[in-house]
Amino acid sequence: MLLCQTLRLFCITTAVQRKNVGASGPEKYTEAFIKKQIEEFNLGKRHLANMMGEDPETFTQEDIDRAIAYLFPSGLFNKKARPLMKPPSEVFPEQRKIQWGEDGRPFHFLFYTGKQSYYSLMHETYEKFLNVQKHQDQLIAEDLPLQKEKRNLAGSRWLTKIELEEMLLEKVSDDDYTRFIQLLQKLVALPCADIEEKYIQKFSKEVPVQLQKVVIEPLQYDERGVAFSTGEGKRKTARATAVIYDNGTGKITVNGIDILHYFPVLQDREQLLFPFQFLGRIGKHDMVCTVSGGGRSAQAGAIRLASAKALRSFVTEKEVEFMRQAGLLTVDPRVKERKKPGQEGPRRKFTWKKR
Amino acid sequence: MAVTTSPSEAAAPPEESRKMLRSLKGLVCRSLRLDRGCALHTAARDGLSSVSSQDVPAERPRAVFHTSESDPAKHTEQHEARLYNIPLEEVKAVFPHGLPHRFQQQIQTFNEARVMVRKPALELLAYLRGSNFAHPAVRYVIYGERGTGKTMTLCHVLHYCSRQGWLVLHIPDAHLWVKNCKELLQSSYKKDRLDQPLQASAWLKNFKTSNERFLQEIKTQKKYMWGKQESTEEGRPLGEVVEQGLARVRSATDAVGVVLREIKQQSHRGSFRLLVAVDGVNALWGRTTLRKEDKSPVSPEELTLVHNLRKMLRNDWSGGAIVTTLSQTGSLFKPSSAYTPQELLGKEGFDALDPFVPISVPNYSPREFESCYGYYLERKWLQHEKAHTEDGKAELRFLSGSNPRQLDRLAGPL
């Protein structure tokens, strides 16, 4: 009995992709329904912990995910299509409860505007704005210095329209959103806005840390005392590793073969030449690389990326920045496009015959 | 060394699309690093000024790469990595056939024939000078990777020998005899052999040009019958045999055979030295692409020319030397990575040529590369303004891998 119930819970997948905010569609969940789902989820969690032989008290969401992946292995590519077991709050989108009581009278005073949450939010924000102005006037009246601590706007951003919609549980139009953001900016621009710091923080988000901070490895030294560094690169299906030695003569070996023999085509050798030529170090380094996979051009591109990455250790930070801007350090994302059914290739359609 | 006013500038079309892209990138980098401004224009102006100022110190750089010693007999290690001039009349006389095609084009463009003196050639010359001609002929095999200068080494040695007054038997490319033959006649001399009249007559013509005086001196020792009516008596100069071969194309192959036989028999007498120079000797022991009329493949022994040449290459005669080159470029049914004597000659050829002195020809050494690059610069063959810089030189060295052929092909469009 319990097992069927748990099974029923396991089969639920997120059919709703986008958060259906304020949709008065067919899927209206009552509170009782949500409560029952929560109970079933907790029960199922304990059963699952029992099944896996773990302690039901300390069974976290990650353990649940791992257990489900173990019990129901799936080869589907789309991660969202695989079986999952998540707390009902994540599975069922948040919806607005009924806004009016039994007598039909709405709870909120702005209900008949249509966008009650939005207008109430604007109302609140303007209230804070007036608050700050009053405080400012008070300080001026008392001749006290105004606090001038500038908020660091560079590391934060306002909520996006979608995030605002999620917060308010109702649709927000573009104009409304812009007006709200403008009001927030006006509020922040005031000198004494620090009073309402907590309120403002509800609507701002930290910008994620720059992903450009890649660690450059220091040079290593081999037995002879020659400095060397390694780098890896890839292009299409080719994978390459390069080891660059200092105090060299410009000799390059690929998979144990000289580049003249491995890359008879001039174009591939030019690709290998590019990082060295860019830094002006053509005859100064020796390179030993291994490469596999891909075709001739892909292997050349992979070695180029690997050698550029390895050269970072030999070179100043400014030059690394130049290399990055020249595109020497970026992985080329182009791969072979998939063939679609009903077409001969990724783009080519079958020959069109009139009859 | 006359300063020639050759149309070399017009002959080299400056096709620089790829190089320009790279040069633009390099320029962008430099403008970021050094200063702002129209870097492109300054680079162009600098290029022009460098070209015009090159005429002034033209004498000094010329002395470094060139040597005025045009007699190969006097070439020593001092002259290594330098280019020496062969007067054009000598070129026509000594090398009617045999120079690589690209080198011939270069001679036409620059209006002079400059050959670089390199170590393998010097080695060979030293051996030749010190060899005892009473002993059987020593065989030298020049081998090396593709495009490293084996044929040019052979030509250098040829020049030396012809200057010294040797009789030079030069087969420019043995591969020509085993492939793309239009006519195959059945030999009248031996039933199971095949003649190649066209190749034989072409070779006889060139042989005549290069060894005029010997043809009058050497006399036949036997009577030869060409068909039913014509014959050459004993004691006639060899020139007559050659004439016969040229006149009657059908018997050209037999004429070649006769010439080879006579020369071999008379070389030990000492009246002349004989040099047998074969380029692409691995053709003689490989397979052919020729087929008989019944579509069965022809093996090299069935070709008269090849058969006679093989007899020549045996070291059962004295009074000369045999210098041969291996060549992968024209070879049939051999992988392109093969370059050692073992691989290219096969077991049969190796056994036939064994014992021999192998001489390996490597890519350009740094000095040789400098001198070749300097020569191209001086002849204004490299028109691109970036090619004049040190960076351009390093780029050329990297991209060509110091391989002479690659460098030549790279420098062409620049």
C-alpha cells in the first residue's frame, strides 16, 4: 500500500517548465492537496532511506537524488526528463491562494486594480522614499552632516522582470517593471538611503564573481634545470597536450614526429606558429605535444590552444590579456551539428521534387 | 659577379593575403604594446625605405653568402653554406637534362645559376679526390628526406667531374624509364625484353650534348648490326653509334646499350675517368606501372634500358665512380615517409648495390638557412615588407622547417 503511494510520488515529473505565475489554468492546487503532497514526500523520503540502508533522520536532498539515480537509471539526455523526487514546493509552482473570503469580499484593498501586488509594492517603496526624505530634512534642520557612504552598485544588479514576477506571483508588464526600477534607483540616489538598506537589498542581487580569474600555473623545472610548462587544448573532437621547454631552438615534435612530417599542409603549421609569433618568441621554445582524435585541422587548432595555455606561464599578465583578446585562449565552441530527421544533413533538405 | 638587371621584381607577384592577415594581427599587437597611430602606414614606409637603402650596403652582405670560386675542385669547408655561380654556357653544356625543374625556373628568373656548397657535396668531393681508380668503382648513395637537396648535391658533383674532364654518364631520373612510357617495342636483340625508343632517344640526345669530345675519342671494339642492313664497324668513333640511335629511333635502345657497354669496357684503360650518375636509382629495382599488351605487368628486368643500366651499376669495372641518389618523389608504390636506402631500394636493390657508401643529406643548418634567405633577399625575390624583418625570417624558418624545398615554395608567393 505504502509502496504504491511512494511509487506514485516517484513518477511525478516537472511537466510545467516555466513557472506558471498567476495562471488560472486547469491546474489549481488546493492547500489541502499541497499539504498531502508534503506528507507523502516526507514519508517517501523515510522509505527511501530505509531502502538504501541509511538513517532516515539525516537523509538530505542530495542523498535522495543519488538514490533515485541508482534505482532508476535513465539514459535520457534531457536532465529534466529523468525521474526525480523533489519537495513539493519545488515541483508545484507557487500559486496564489484565493484572494477573497467566503462572503466574496477581497482581502487586499487594491484587489480591484487588477495588479494588487504590484501597486502595493510601489506604494510601499514610495513610502520608504518619503521616509528617507523626511529623515534627510530632519538632518538638514539639525545641521548634522549627511551620511555619504556610496553603495557599491558595481557588484550588484536589480532583480530581473521574471524574478520580480516570481516574487509578486502575478504578471508584471515591461513599463511597470521599468517604473519600479526607476523608483528604486531614485531611492538609492538619495544620500540617506542607508536607513532603508534592508528593504533595498530585497530587490538587488550580487553579480557573480568574474570567471576571468583563471589561475596561471607557475613554471616547473625538470632534471636538467630547464623551465617547462604544460597546457591542454581541444577543438572539435581533438584533444591535445603540449609541453613547452625554455631555452629552445624552435623545434616542435608532435606524437614523436617532426611537424614538417605530421602537418604537411602549410595552413596547419601556420596555426601552430600563431601563438609564438604573437608573443614574438618563435625560435625560443621547444615543444613536445601529443594529440589524438579529430582531423588534421582540428588537431592543429587543439595544439594551438594547448601551446597558448602553456605559454601563459612564461609571459607577463598584460600579454596574457592580449592573448585572450586575440582569441588564443578561448576554446572554439563549434562542433559538428546534428543531423535532423527529415533532412539529409544538419541544414540540407532532401531534393524537392515537384511531383 | 656582374650585377644583373633581371626582371625579378616583375616575376614575383606579391600575393600576400594570408601573410597580410597575420601581419595585421601582429601590427595590432604591436600598436597595443608600443603606441597608437597609423601603424600600417609607418610599416609600409619603413619597408620602402629599407628596400631603397638595401642597395647601398649591397656589397657587404653579398660577400657573406656568395663565393666567387666557381670551380668545384677548389671548394673546401671554408666555402660551406655559400653559393657559387655556374656560368650559363656551362649550365647548358654540362646539364642539358638533370637539374630539378624548379631550379631551372629559378635560373631563368634570376638569370644566373647559383648552387649552394653544402657538407654532403664536400664530403663526396673529398672521397672522389682521394679514391684510387685502379680499384673497382665505389658506389655512393645519396639519401635523405624529401626536398633536402639530393639532386642538387648530385649536380654539384657532376659539375666538378665535368670540370675535371671526366666522362659523365648522367641519367636524370630513372623513374622516367619505368613509368608513363607510351611506346614499348619488343626488343630485336633479346626476345623477352622490351624497348623504349622515346626515352632512349631523348637520353641519347642529351648525352651527346654533354660529352661531345669523348664521342670522337672513344672507338668501338666490335662490329654491331642494326637490323639487316646497317652496321657499325669496329674502330669507328662512338659518335656514330649515337647518330645511328638518333636517326633510327627503333634501335635507339640498343644504341644506348652499346654505348654503355663500350664505355664500361674501356674505362679501366685509364684514358678517361667515368662517372655514372643516376638520380632516383630506386626505380631500377622497384615495380613499374607499365603493362604489356596482354595487360600483364612489366617487371624492371624486362626493360632493356633498365637491364643495361643495372649492369653498369655493378662494381665490376674500375677507373671511375658511381654516384646515385634515392628519390621518393617519383617513386612508385612506396610510402611517402620512406627515405632510407633499406626502404626505398627494397631487398633486391640493396643487395645489388651493396656495398656502398651512404651519404645523408639533411635539412638546412642555421648557417645555410641564413645564406639562402640572404640570397633571396638580395635578389629581391622576397617582396613582402615583413619578410625583410627578423621576425619574418624566424617565421620562414619555422614554417619551412629549414627544408630547402619548403622554403623555396614558401618564398615563391612572397
